[in-house]
Amino acid sequence: MLFELGAVKKDIIERVSKKRIERLIYQILLWQDGEFQFELDDLDIDGKVDVTDHGWEMSKGLSPEYLLMEGARVYDETTHGVFIPEEEFSAETSDDEWDREWAGREEDRRKDISSLKALTQELRFPNSTSEITLLILRFASDIFQRGVLFTVGERDIRGLGQFGLDMEEADKKIRHIIFPYNKSPFLSGIIREGRSYKGAIEKDLVVELIFTELGEEWPQKAAFFPIIANEKVVALLYCDNQSSGEELAEAEGLEIFVSQAGLALEKAILHRRLKELEKQEQK
């Protein structure tokens, strides 16, 4: 109602909703015992299921890995008396009290480090190159509000995947875009050097075309993460916080993960080539 009346902005409701969900999950993780009941139910798979609207729905889901990793840390610190006494996590704790406590440790929370711990294990044994790219996007979505993953060819970059873009059929549109990065001094420099970049974006014709496709204004700052496999940049991850204009978070954990993702891609490509050779020999 507040949003529809224009009394509060969408990004504020998103942040409050996210914080409340985190608080509830952490409370549940502190339960020592309890009861539950599981009942099978029949659902109408023909699309006629009546889903009740219980209120505000977040535009982007929360990472369960992040919630559990962060919740485990909170639980460990609480049970050792380092963090907050358990009673302060009770249902009687007011939102104001929680917000003050949360704000006091906001700077200590490193989403990139939490995500690094949670997703590195999944990166060790990926089933395919597509799974690796999905892991990269999942990791980045925990730190930034929107992003696009491009594959890098000899002269062009092609859209591969995205998160957080406010447009219809975003995935489909991203997969159809191709840009000649060799005509962009800014992008060519990042790809040639193969090092992450965070800061202001240098405008040129190709970069303007990219932001025309993204459908939003220029962000004050953005981050680029080259993904290297077989000693060359094979993909480029772009991220920003244009939706809210917030400062870019620290992302050393994402840089490490992207580096490991490049090694995983090398292994996946090598494994695929070996399988192709085996098939040729069998013929």
C-alpha cells in the first residue's frame, strides 16, 4: 500500500524485506528443538493452482547458500558468547533493536567472502561449462544488483546471461546481443590486460550501444571481471548497482572465484575434447 501510494520507494521495501527474511532465518537456526508435520498434497499442474498473495514479493530471490553460511556463522558466534545472547534473537526482539544491532556490524559482513566459501565447493566438480557460468552469475548477484556475462571472441563479445536487469525476457534479449569490443578502447584495454576493473566507465560508441541495450542510465561506477582460460580472456562479467546508486561493495572474493572459474573452464573444455577424441577413435 505504501509503495502504491508513492510513500516509499521499491528499493527501500526490498532492503527491509531482505533484512526481515534474514532475521527470521537466523532465529530458526537458533532453535534447539521443535516439531513439524509433512503432508503430501495434490497440485493442479495445468496452471490452475490458486496462489494466495500474502503481500510484498521480492523482485530477486535470496541465495540459500549465503543465508545458511551467514546463519551458521551467527549461530557459532552466538553459542560461544561472542556475538549476541540468544534471547536477543527471540521473537520479542523489536525491528528497531535488530536494525541497530545489524547496522553495527554491517561493515563486517563481507558478502563476497561468504559466497566464496559457499560456492567454491560446487565449482570443484562442475557438470558442464553452463553450470560454471551459472555459478559465476549466482556469486555476483549476492554482491551486485545487476550484471551481464559476455563471452569474448577474437573481435566480438556476445551476451550469455544476466541477473537483475529490469526488462521483459531479459535472458533472451541478452543472448541475442553482439558488440565489436575491438572498436572500444575501454573494453579492449580491460580484455587485453586481463585484470579486474572497478570505477567510472569511459564512454565510447560500443559502450553506448551496450547501455542502450541494458535500457537504463549510465551508472556512476561499474565493475568488470575478465575470466581467463587457456591463457586468454574467454568471458567478461559486468556488474553495477544502477538500480539504487549504492557504492560498489568490496569484491576480492568474486575476483578469486572468477580466477578459479577460469581454471574450471579449462578442465571442462579439456574433458569435452577428450570425450570427442574417444568418440573419433571408436569410429
